[in-house]
Amino acid sequence: MIEAIFFDLDDTLLWDQKSVKEAFVATCQAAAEKYDLDLEKLEEAVREEARTLYASYETFPFTQMIGINPFEGLWGNFLDDEDNFRKMKDIVPGYRKDSWYRGLLKFGIDDKEFAAELAERFPAERRKKPFVYDDSFSVLDKLKGKYKLLLLTNGSPDLQNTKLEITPELVPYFDQIVISGSFGRGKPDPTLFEHALSLLDIDKEKVLMVGDNLMTDILGASRAGIKSVWINRHDKERNEVIPDYEITCLDELFSILEKLNK
């Protein structure tokens, strides 16, 4: 009998990838208006430079373990009271400017002042563009009151709470919200899932984990002995991690619950 559901946040309930994409488009548009360059190629260049730079910092192993990607570094402030987050807070202003500067350089544009403007514009655009999947609220409406609901998200508490502040309608659905950066380890570490179970005071057999990422949500649930539902909205390819169930939209969750609760 399922009594509780753990939900991932990014790209499960919130369409984070779309928000990031739209922020890139708007920021690159400003660059295209000033300089004659290809929008998509600039985005590609900045993404590539951001990934390379991000991996070069001493905080990289920590960000991987907690689950913070390079594009979150392009807009998060990391105002968290922990040594690695404090280091990130110091790193990100330069990281943002350098990512945009090095992206522009690939087009022969050496303009540090403008790169700094774009570095500030991207976070502003990202904050203006929160997208929630169409089915998130309708499904949560049906589940609320029937199941205990817990949000289990990787990331910096400051940044994940910012995402929730700009989509405040999501928060009231959840009995508990667990952010990996507050706990000190990220998905797929099973201890994070065990911590979530203890907060709801529930046995692992009575829980379903719903998430979009095979390597964090599904692998972590599997390691903790929790049944998993992989939401594969965008037709991703499977890898060696096998979920208990696969769905393409959240509405398909109800038939799984029905089957498990017979």
C-alpha cells in the first residue's frame, strides 16, 4: 500500500530546462542586437565555456555531489551558510562574466564590459521565466490529502528556495521539503532518501519516488529500497538504471497507484 510520494523538483514538476533555454535566448538576443552574431551559436559557445570553467573550480566535486549544474551557477547566488557554498558565492560573479566573455571571444568579440552586462542579464531573465509543467498542479491537487507528499530536490537551499519563491503555488502541496544542500549529500546517496523517510516517519515499502533523472532520482530510490517512477517526458534514452515504472506524463501515475494499492 502506497502512503507517500516523493517528488523531484527540476524537470519533474518545474520545467527548469525550458526556463534556462528561454533565459539564454533572451540574453543572446541582446548580444545579437549589439553585434551581428548567430543566437544559437552564441548560446552553444557560452554553455560550452560555462561547463569547462565550472569543472575547473575547487568546488566542482562538491557541486557534483550535491547536484548543482553549471547553468544554475550562471544565476544562483548561493547565500548558504556552509564553506563550499561560501566559496561558490565568491566564485560565481567571475564565473558568469568569464563564461559570457569567453563565449563572445569565440566570435572575435573582445568586450568585457558587455560580457559583464550579459552576465547580469541572464539571472534576471531566468528569474522572470519560471515554467511549471501543465500537469503538475492538477495531479498534485488529486494527490493532496490522500498521500503524504515530500519534495526531494538536489541543489543549494538558497537557489532551490528561490525557484520555489517564484512558483509559490507549489509549496503548500508538500508536507516536507528536503534540499540536498541542507542535508550535506545529494541524490543518488541513499542516506538522503533515508532522511526523507524519517521525516515522514514511514516505511520505504509504502513510498513511491517520482523523478526525471535516472542517475539521481531513480538510482537513489533503488539504492534506498524505494519503488521508483521515471517520468520521461522528453523521450530520453534509457541507460543501465532500471526504474520500476516509466511514464510520459504525471497523469499516468494514477494507474500505477491503483495497481499498487489493490
